[in-house]
Amino acid sequence: MAGVEGRVTLVTGAGRGIGKATALLLASRGARVMCVSRNQEELVATGLDYTVADLGTVEGCELAVNETTRRLGPVQILVCNHGLGSAHEKVLWEQTPEVWDQSMRINLDAPFHLSRLLMPGMIKAAYGRLVYTSSTAAQIAEHAGCAYNASKAGLLALMRSAATDGGVHGITANAVLPGWVRTEMAERSALADAQQRGITTEQVWQERAALYPPKRVATPEEVAHMIAFLASEESSGVSGESIRVALGSHW
């Protein structure tokens, strides 16, 4: 795929699920990938360059950017995929400020910091790709997930701002909105749902699959292929877009 060969690429949340699938796919197409997450064991298993960083802090975002630049060069592609799920959340009136703050810090503040740190280099190069992993919950709120819903909706506004501000400098910004994907984060929410309702996690996944016309949930690889396209030179005409990867369903 044109436009990823040799490109320095920072992928966050790259130790598992969609992030790992994306990092491996881009690396297979010639990108120079730096994987970032908090879990060193998972990062080592990717077989790619990695940096352990807590992106819930400004210092962690700075570490990820500085290490990538030092070891691989100026970042041309950012895949901002890390995130905190909603399995631990409650209905809005029972939600704690601590949970709200944590979700915003990880799901929204970190993408802002990574973007502001990386865009000056992209402007200098007159080229950049910013791809954010949001969620269908950004458009249709899930029950008992106000912090997740709001942070993922805010991420879309951040993306559109990046597209507007960066467009004149050859930078595009887009977001993918996966529906249910069977990742470890989604497994935690399935377990919480199953325990609350007294059913099995497999029953939860069967219900989730029933939401989609093919009667299955999307795979991490299917989401990764859309991210890889948006990260490529071939996507130069696409910017400021929110693209659902949900097998034809609103969810």
C-alpha cells in the first residue's frame, strides 16, 4: 500500500487487540512501527520496536513521542488506539468524578497531547496521518457508560479540529468507529454484563453478534485494515471523517 513504506509510525495500545493487529499490519507493509502501551510483556510479544509508557499522563505522552523520534525519527503517522473501556462504569447519577476524570485523561487528553506534540514535525515535513480509534458509542450512547461515551464523542471533535488545523499543511485526520470487537477490553465488559444478569459471557457475545447483519462481531484485523488505509498515502482525499467499522449496523 502506497505511503506507509518507511514511514515512522507510532501506534498506541499496541500490545493487544486492534492496536496489535494494526501495528503488525503496518509493519508488514513496510512502516517503521513503534508500539506503545503500559504492558511490556505484551509489547515484547509483538516482535516490533516498543516503548512502555503510561499515556494517562502528559509525561507518558512525551516519553512515547521522544523515544519514537530518538530511535526511529520524526513521526509521520500516529495511530491513537489506546483507551479505557466502560466495564467499570455506572449509570450517570452513580458515576464517580474519579472514573469520569480517568476516562477523560486516557481517552481524550492523551490523544490531544500526542497530537499537539507530533503535529509540528508533520507540518515541517508537509505530511502527516492522524488516525484515532473512537467507537460507535460516540454516536449512540451505551447504557451506563457516560464517561466512555463522552470521551469517545470528544475524540471525534478533536479529530475534526486536527483535520481543519492540519489540512493546509498536508496532514489528514480521521477516526474509525468500531462496533463490538472481541478484544480483551470488550471481554471485560461482557463479563461484567454477564455477572450482573446471571448469564454466561458466551450468551452476551451471542447477543452482541445478533446486532449485526452477518450475525458476528468484527475482528481486530478488519478494523486494522481500515486504519491502515487511513494511515496510507492513498487516503489523501479523506480527512475529517468518522468511519464506522460495524458490519452494517449502527452498533
